[in-house]
Amino acid sequence: MAAEPGSSGREAVLDELRRLRARMPQLTGALAAGVDGLVVAHDCPGVDPEGLAALTAAELGVAVRVSDATGKGELKELLVRGEDGYVATYAAGRSAVLTLLAEDRVNVGRLHLEGRRAAARIGDLVDAAEAAALALRPTRSTATTRTRNTRTARTSTTTDARTTTDS
């Protein structure tokens, strides 16, 4: 993520993750991360959030390539089923993803429904925080902007070769 949300943005994302886990008791963890693999917020006890965010970015890279290669369009979500449960990853705005960890007994339809809704809200929060961070960046004024002068081609003549010390 180019610009991470401030602490209030991070808290709002964390609140969304906690509400999601409260609505779905079968969730064992929730993580919001940038597509660059950096943690935005997490509620995933027993799991290394930095490691999960990095793995999510790697999985996302491969999934995007598969989606592109097969002509299926922009990646929206990814579901991995393991022996003991699910890992679901959803696109969240322009530069974030939501990864949910769920028990094997989870209702996958509800997982998708809740995950998509939460990803949309988290995407809005992260995108708004990034826009606010960009708005706070100082802009260059025209007085301090460097411009490049166009140079004329130099031609070599015997008189041009003399310097002031030659005279």
C-alpha cells in the first residue's frame, strides 16, 4: 500500500475485523493488508500477521496472473480449502485485501457474503485514508519546480576553441 492509513483509519479497519468475527464465530482470524504485503490491521490470534500478509501478497500475485491468463478479468476473491479449514482472500478497494481464516465447518456461502461486504467497507476505509494522506502531502509550487532548458547544438570552430586566457 502506498500510504498506510493513519491510526484512526487503522482503528476503523480493526473495528470492522472484530465486528466480522463477532458475526461469524467460525472465523478464526481476519487480516487486512496492502497488496504489497504490509499489515493494515489484524485480529488473528495464533497466526503471525506479518507472515500471513506477505503470503497473501504472494498468493494474490499468482492468482492475478491466473485470472489474467485465463481471461477471467480482474481478481475479486480467492478461496483455499485445507484439511482443517478455509483461507478466503477478497479484494478490498484499490490497494488492500481482506484475508479470512475459517474453520472447516463454516458455511462457505455466508463466508463469501460477509467477506465481500467487509472487504467493500475496508476498501472504502483504506482508500479514504490513502486519499487523505495524499491530500496532506505538500505540492510543489511553480516557483520551486525545476525546469529543463533546451540546449542548442554546439558547433566546433577554431574561434570557439579559444578561452579567455588564450586572448
